[in-house]
Amino acid sequence: MALTKEQMEAVQAQVPVIGLVMAYHSRFGEDAFLVAKEYFAQMGKMIGENIKRNLNITGSDATAVAAALNAFVLQAAGTPDMAKIEGNQVILVNEGFCPVMEAVKMLNAP
């Protein structure tokens, strides 16, 4: 499947980050992936807190988490209401376009 112009722009925005992590891995081994994992987990928490604050989402229950995830996915990918609540769990399934995964494939990253 060929990417649209907008999709390719989203992928190209991810390429430098994926390339840098790959370069660190080449030089420092598996520890580079652990550091990247911790960094991106913290970054995700910060983004989530910003979304919650900007949208006046309170709490940390499944409803609040789903609302924040849906806002993020809408902003990042233009896909509305992907996060669903099942009991006290939030389920998010992405069967479509993911710019990070496309960048990983493009760079043949592990």
C-alpha cells in the first residue's frame, strides 16, 4: 500500500528519532533500548498530563484514561474514539496506519 503525502510526512517526522535510537543501539547495545523505553514512557506520561489539563479531564479511572487516549490519537492520527472501555480496562486496537511503525519498517529497525 502506498502512503499518502500526509502519511509520508508523518513517517518522515519519526525517522530521525528511530534513526537516533538505532545509532545508540549500534554503539551501546541493548541498554540503548532500555533508556529509550524509559524516556518515551516518561514523555507519554507528560503528554497525557498535558492533554488531561487542557481538556479538564480529572481522575485516573478508565473513563479518564480513554478520554485522554482518544484525544491523543485524534491529534496524532486523526482517528476518533479508538479507545474503548471494557469493565475497568481501556482497550485500544490500531489496525490502521502508524507513523512510528512505518518509520521502523522504512529503516529496517529491530
